[in-house]
Amino acid sequence: MAKIEIDGRSLEVAERTSILVAAGGAGIEIPHFCAHPGLVPEGTCRMCVVEVEGAAKLELACSTPVREGLKVTTESPRIREARRGVLEFLLADHPVDCPICDKAGECRLQDYYWDYGLFSGSFREGKERREKLLRIGERLLLDRERCVLCTRCVRFLRDVTRTRELGVFERGVRSEIGIYENTPIASGYAGNLVDLCPVGAITDTSFRFKTRTWFLEPRPSICPFCARGCRIEVDYHPGFARRSGSEGIFRVRPQIEATPRGPWICDAGRYGGLDLEPRRISEIVWNKGSGASTLTWEKAWSLVKAKIQALVDSSRTDRMTVLLHSGLTNEDLASAKNVFEAVRPRPRIRFADPPLGEDDGFLSTAEQTANLAGARVLGFDLRPIVPEEIGRETELLLMFAGPFADRILSGPFTAAIDPIRTKVLFTSVSENLSGSFDLVFPCALPFETAGSYTNIEGRRQPFAAVRFPRGEVKTEGAIIRAIADVFGLNGGQPEGGS
């Protein structure tokens, strides 16, 4: 440890810590563009200059390590003048389009101009014109006029993903970020470039022009789209009273300590919830009779209760199969286990999960659900299901598919369960496969429920709901509790014992 002094405050920090990090840990903000806690510092922006006692010139806080007895000043007329100079050079060609920029409200250039600028530029030459809508990825656009060449994006693709799709081209005043040979970014982590960009040069077409950042409420959650359990911020808009449809989830971003490997998330986690929203179902569908029709919750649930009660009355509950998925929370899985194992004879409990993907060796896991480890801890039978066997031995099928229906259900699967007399599906998205079930109940999306997941490393991580489901939409936990009521369960046991 080294004893140092920053702005007159005595601190004790680890050797080799940069002045920027040491100051930040003490609550002293030093302005910077290029430095980032997940990237190796390069000192390209020159905004973080500080005075070091005994040094002949200003030093870069991001790349200068502390040493015993170091004395640092982070604010002085000399420092302010240097930072004003950096800002003037950056603003010489920067477009004044803050009113339409998605970064407005959380832009470092805006903030620093307010703190150190508020000056009229001395340049009289016209601004350099550059490409403003360069597509560098499936959802990413680069505005070269806004770019301040901090190289965060280049370093992320070079040092973190190691895919190297971006580089700095040309020299001097003509330097600019670009892709190689017109080949767009193919990395599954490309969305992180939007978070990394400090000035809104890289924008996301999924968010572009949708809303303003100051209307959003960041709410912490856990990513539900693989077993890693990355910690995320879900940006929620509560909506305007006079504008219907303005409520919603607009962005998903990593928290600073998202994972032990850095503040990153994969694109599947970033966009998974956003892509589900337009495909969700919100009404209960009854597929019997002349055609599909909608029912109220009360009417539809009375039909399910009658089917369950008939099996209970005839002691044939072993002819009921319950298909769960490992995207359910620990709490919902525990409730399901308590409910269905308390009934005699026991219903058959199986898991129908989406097929395994590929472990990319970084964050994304082969398991495409968030709580497979939690299901193991609870002692569930996780062997692959045999649809033909279920079709032969089941009279009533209750299938919880959550947001995975279109990835679980297939032609062979639905053909195998076709002989089952009554089939009920609880899902968030059903596409065209819901016609294979007699009743389809809409379920909450992952960000509309609360509970905990146990990730691939064995860490149990609780989370709250970002928003609550509306209308006929229920959480899967609420549906499991409704089933418990049908069985007459009290405290986890059937009334009268078993």
C-alpha cells in the first residue's frame, strides 16, 4: 500500500493503482473520456490531466500509477485551462446536435463543457464533414462527426472480445473510426459499444429516437437469458399520463459489477427482453369448438379447475403431467415442488427446456435459462423428456413454457402430445404453436416477476420486478398458487392430510 495525498486528503491505496482510480475511490471525480474500468488505459483524450508535485508538466491521471508520498492536485487554474483547451479542440468539429442525440442527458462532453467550457470557440474554419450514418453492426450506427476518438470501442473489440472489427483509419485531423473492408461487427457483445461510447457517436437502432434518457428509471435486475446471471440495469419508462402506450422497457445495460469478468453483457441478454415485447400474448385463448376465442381469467380458470378436480375426485392425479422450465425462479420452483409432491397419487413433473446453445468461453453459457442450477439444488428430475411417453400416459397436461414456447414446441413435440385429452399452456409468447393446446394462458415476461436465480457459479441472486403484468397476464408463480388452491392445499399439505 502507498500513502498519497490528493487535493489535501491523505489516502492509502494499493501500489500500481492509477491516480484516476485512486481519486475515484475517494469520491474525487477527474474528468475523462478514454479511460474505462474494464479497459487498459491508453491516455488518448488528455482530459484527465492533474498536477503532481515535483513534475515539470501536467500528468495523465489515467496512466500515472501512485507511489509512496505522491501529492496530487486535481483542480487549479492551470488544469482548468488545459481541460478547456482539450474541449475546444474536440468541439471544433463536433456537431451541435444535442437536442436529437440519444446520449443527451448522460453525455460526458455535455457535462464537461458545462463544468470547464461555456466559451466561444476561437476556430473560424468550417467544421469537418464526415459520415453520419455508417452501419457498423446489425443494430449499430456510427456518427463520425460526433466521435472524439477515445478509442474505447476499438480497445474493447481488441482486448475483450478479441475480434478486432474496428480500427482507427487515416492520420491527424482526418483520423476516424471505421470497420475493415466493409465487414460489420459480428461479435455477440457488440451492444456494449453503445454503453462504452461517451458522446453518442455509436447509437443503437433499437433505442434510437425512442425516448429521452431523463425519462427513464434504471432498475436493477438479473439477466434471465442464460445461466451466467449477469447483473443488469433495466431502463423503464413509467409513461406519460396523457399519452397511452408510452410506458415500457427501453434499454438493458450491464451494471458496473455485472460479472467478475467486467461490466459487459452479451447481446442475447441485452436485446432478449426487448425482442419478446412485440411478440407477447396478452389474452387467454380457448381453441376448442368452432375456432379460437378469448376468455376471461375467471371463465378459463374454472375450466382448468374442473379438469383438475375430476382427477382428484377419481384419485387419478398420476394421469396429470406438469412440464416446468428452468427459467422459473427458485421460489416458483419450490412452490411447484411443494404443491405437486403433496398430492397423492403424485402428478408427473418434468422439465421442458430450450435446447442447449454454445458456451462462448466468455460470458454466454450453453444453458439458455437462468436457473438450471437452482432446479438441481431443489432436487428435480432434469432428464430429457420423452414426448411420446407423456402422450401415452397423460390425461391432463399443464405446460409452463414462459418466454421459451417457440423454442420448446415443435412439430414432432406437438404431434407426440396430440393424444392427450386436455392440454393447457402457460406462456409469454406462443407464436402459431398455441393452436396445439386447448387453453393458452398469457404469462408475465421475465422482467415482470420477482424472486431469485442460482447462477452457474452457485450464487443465489435475488431481484425485484421491473414492472408488473397487467390485464389477464399473470406471473407463473401466481398460477402455481392458483393450482395449489384447486388441490385444497393449506401450508403445503392437502386438507385432511395424505
